[in-house]
Amino acid sequence: MSSDNSRPREITLRFLAEPTDVNFGGKVHGGAVMKWIDQAGYACAVGWSGYYCVTVFVGGIRFYKPIFIGQIIEVKATVVHTGTSSMHIAVDVSATDPKTGARKRTTRCLIVFVAVDGAGDTVPVPPWHPKTEEDKRLQQYAVRIGEMRKEQEDEWKSMELLELA
Ligand SMILES: CC(C)(COP(=O)(O)OP(=O)(O)OC[C@H]1O[C@@H](n2cnc3c(N)ncnc32)[C@H](O)[C@@H]1OP(=O)(O)O)[C@@H](O)C(=O)NCCC(=O)NCCS
């Protein structure tokens, strides 16, 4: 597949945090935020690759600040690294108080999607090439997270909790 950077590299979802997103403490549930991250990452991966995509890894997630019901949420997903079939996507979540306009970063994460065809087999994605210094830093971060993830997975595999047939 050719290198096609004319495809959208970023996508931002914007919506209100709704009462159905609330947790037992009256703020937005962490699981709701993770769902938004997955949705934005999915839309970004599909837009970049032109294929249906599945999540294979979620890492480096950090919840910085709570989100309150009625705040305006922005979930920005950006391709920061591509492999053969994988797209590493940085997702930033911010919340704005509509009364004051005050905006804060609430959550950050790196999520990896893989493009698959109708049979569920992986397919190559257009390569993304960093242009700016910031792009290069983000790509290096994604590569480093990938290396750490491999080490963790090897360690985790040696500690099976499930007995599978
Ligand atoms: C996606 C899937 C088909 C890939 O199959 P696989 O046998 O792991 O395929 P591969 O080993 O060739 O890996 C495919 C890509 O995934 C990447 N990958 C695999 N495991 C990974 C992990 N834990 N973290 C990050 N990337 C990973 C590989 O590096 C490879 O990337 P590349 O093509 O850019 O080099 C399979 O893992 C799968 O179906 N997973 C479940 C997906 C799912 O159900 N997600 C939740 C709902 S969407």
C-alpha cells in the first residue's frame, strides 16, 4: 500500500457528559471515559486505514482530573505510529465547563488498533511518517510503550490466572 498522508490523521469527538455516565461518586465513570477513548481511537484508525479495525492494546492510560456531568467533552485521537497492520493512536480527553469556558485535560492514553479484512485477517495500513519534532517524540513514545508492553506480556504469561483447556 502506498504512503498516503492525505488520509485524516486526527479525529475529535465532541459531546456533553450525560447523567447516564455517572459513577457512584457523582462524577463520570472511568469506564465511560474508556469507552469514549475506544470509540475515538476506532474512528481514527478506520479513517486512516480505510478498513474495519479492532483494538489490540490499551496502555499508558492516566486519569488526571475528574469529569463532571454537563461538561463539554472533547476526545482527540491522533495516529502517532504505524506498523504493518497496526496503528498506534494517542488519545487526549479534555473537559470544558460551559458556564466558564474553563478547559482541562482529564485523561490520556495510547491505544493500538489493527486493520482486518472481512475474514478477520490483518491487512497492511498506509504508513505514517512523522514530520515535526513533536511527531517524532510521539512516535518514539509509542515505540517505547510497545517495547515495555512486550516485556510485561512475557512476564504476565508466566503467571496464568485462568486455566484454559
Ligand atoms: C487483531 C488480531 C486478529 C491480530 O491477530 P494476531 O495473531 O495477534 O496477529 P499478529 O501477531 O500478526 O499481529 C498483528 C499486529 O498486531 C500487533 N499486536 C499484537 N499484539 C499486540 C499487543 N498486545 N499490543 C500491541 N500490538 C499488538 C502486532 O505487533 C502486529 O502489528 P504489525 O502488523 O503492525 O506488525 C487478533 O489479535 C485479535 O483478533 N484480537 C482480538 C481483537 C478484539 O477482539 N478486540 C476487542 C474488540 S474490538
